[in-house]
Amino acid sequence: MWNKLGSDECSAKLELKDKPPKFGQELKDQKVCEDVEVVFLAKVKGKVSEVTWLLNGQPLEESDNVAIAQDADRFTLTFKKVKAVDHGGKITCKVKRFFVVKFPFFNAERCNLAHAWVSRVHIFRTQAELAQSR
């Protein structure tokens, strides 16, 4: 802080006590036939600001065939009728926690704590193909 008579300075240590969210129940790989409903469930411990579901690294959005939901600490991704060409591959659930650190006379800084879990969905066209894979 500046004043006409001179200046003064002080400092303090900032310690963040928040922890990133963690998965209490992780996603499970699934092997299914086409045209069935598939649900991926992730249970998360800790506060969550944002959840992103990815299929083969690409973000998923809700549609007629894709439902994304949250109920307290339970996060679900549902494919209502899976198709090998549309839904096969690697499913990722990424959770983030944002918090704001405020310093006097400075802009607030947004901090990000994140954790992700990866699973796979294997989709088979027939019950016979599914049975052979087990």
C-alpha cells in the first residue's frame, strides 16, 4: 500500500485445505449386445463443481439416446440403445472442484482440483459374440 509518507508491506502464507473429489465407486467395464440400455455409475466423495463424461476422449452431451444425471454423490451416464459404431470404446468420467481464492487489492484466482476415471464399453452385435468374449 502506498501513501504520501512512504510504503509498507506485509505477507502471509496461504494454505488450501480443500481436497479434490475422489471416486468412491469407480466405473466398471461392460460387455453388452447392441440395442440394450447401458448405465455407467460413478460415486464421488467430496464436493464437485463440474462433471464431464467423455467417449473416446470426446465430450458427451444429453440427447434422445444419451442421459446424464446426478443424484447427490451418484453420477450416471446412460446409453438408452447402444450401437457399436456410436458408443463403443473408452468411457471417461471427469470430476472437478473449483474454488476461489481472494486476495485484497488483487483479482480472484480460480483454482481447479480434478480427478478422472476411465472405463470401457464393449458392444457386441449378437448374444453369441458376447458369450464368446467371456
